[in-house]
Amino acid sequence: MLKIRFCLAAVLAALAAPALADFNDKNPINATVTGATPSGYPRTMVEGLNAVVRDAYPGSAISFKPNSPGGGVLAIAEGQADFTATATGTEVRLANEGQAPYSKPLKGKFSYVMQLYDNQFINFLMTKDWADANGIKSWADSAKKKPKMRLAINRPDNPQTTIGGPYEVMKAYGFSINDIEKWGGSFVLGNSAIGLDAITDGKADVFMNARNLGDSLVKDIAGKRALLWIDGDRAMVQKAADTFSNKADMVEKGTYPFMEKDYPTVRMWVSLLAGSHVPDEVVYKYVKALAENEARVQAIGGSLKTSFTTAKMATNPADLPYHPGALRYYREKGLVK
């Protein structure tokens, strides 16, 4: 009887072995990371992260596949890529619930890996000429006066800088993105560079998009066309930010030369997600490589330089289930219980 029990225990241990496989080796991994546009900082960020992982696990094939923040979540849910590196609370909620731009719920098809940074700010700018001509200083003024505006804003298939920010602030003040055209206005749709070009060229009056605070290009434009920040109430902006697990924050006086006081805005966090098809080992090693090379990740620059830390990687504002590979690493290091 004792021998039978011993054999049974051995069999059970053998069956359990794969779940307890040791990932602390240098064996290479293969993965595709998406979510970033073909150019600009997001691509620089992804390429930099991938390089850290390749160096940690020599021989790894870690590639970049251009996409958008919204398209990246769809790609990992459908197995067309493994990670997406530009997801915010906006994409997470809309994808889980199957709200536009997603045609069906994707809940359970992707999971959380890490927070990359939490300092993506929406810039709410307007030209002083337009503001003075229409008597606009704040969101409340726009809601009341319904001015004709040429709005430079991203496309709705980039949800974080449209649906998750400007659209929600408008809703908090009692109007919607659809009202802009009803008031006789129009749109310049595209990324922040396209929008700022439109402001510079006199083709747009108002700019709403993500941009680093104190951005040199905004400062340069302000030297050619006088700009103002759209004022508002922080509590109202927080109401908008709550929809997608973001925060309201204040942009400090002097961040731009034209800012004579602090102004409210939406502050977003940006995360790395993985598809449910991705092996635990791949996620574990990707997380470990970044966690153990904090200084090199910060050296990639931009938002990572000022916000990425190993201690905050497990921060999960939307409470999305962790990928098992990521969760295993965080538990080993005491970052989650």
C-alpha cells in the first residue's frame, strides 16, 4: 500500500511539473508587439523595450508590428500579435464591452501585463484669436455659446485621445463631439503632429490630443500663433476621467509661456497587454527583462524616462485580470499578493 501511495504521489508530481516549470533561464522567446504607429515616440518606445528583452534573452525574435492603440487590442485578441504596448483604460473597457470602435466584446481574450507609465496628458489648446473672437475661456463657455470651431482631434479609432478624453469632457459639460458640426464647425482628423500643423497653418482653431507637457513644438507654435489652454473645473474633468479609470490633474502655471495659472486636464496611464494565447513563459520573461533593467527602460526617454519604475509595473487601474505569466513574476517579487 505504501508503495502504491508513493507511485501515485510521483505521478501527480510529474503531472504538475509543467505548471512549475523554471522560467529563470536564458532560453530565447518569440513575440510580436503592436499598438504603436509606424513613426513617432510610440514606435521608439516599443523598439526600445524589445531591444531590452532581446539582450536579456539572446537569440529571441521580438518584432514590432505597426498599428494603433485601438487596433492593437483587437490584434492581440485575435492572435495577430502577442503584446500591445499603448493600451489605456479606454481601450480596455471599450474592448471588453464591445463598444465602438470594437464590433463585439473581447473580454477574456486579452489580459494585463504591466503599467508602462501614467503621465500621458491630453492637451486642450485654442488659438487666442479664435477664443477672443468668440468670448471663449473655458469648457463652460463653449457649452453656452456654441461657437463655430475647426477642431483638430484624433480619429475615433484611436479611442484614448478621443473617446476617453475630449469626448468625455464634452459630455461632462453637456455637449458632444457631434454638436461641433451642428454648431457649424469642422474637423481636422489625425495624430497630434497633424493637429499642430493645422493650428500652425491656420486650418484649425482648437487642438485636443495627447502631447508631453512642456512640449517644444507647442512652445514653438505659440511663438507664431498665440495660444491659450481651455479652462475648466477639476471636479468636472475628474467626472470625465472616471469613465475610463483615469485621473484629472493640473497642468502647472508656466508649463507653457501662455499659461498664467494651473489648468485641469485628463491624465492617462498606458499599459502593456497580452493576448490570452501567449505562453506564460513569454510574458514572464518579457516582464522580468524590463523589471530588472529599470534604468535602461527609462533611458528610452519620453514618458518612460519620467514615469516608468519596476515598483509600479503591477499597478492596474482598470483591475483587468493579470496574464498568468505576469502574475507569477509579480508574486515572486512581492509586487502583488
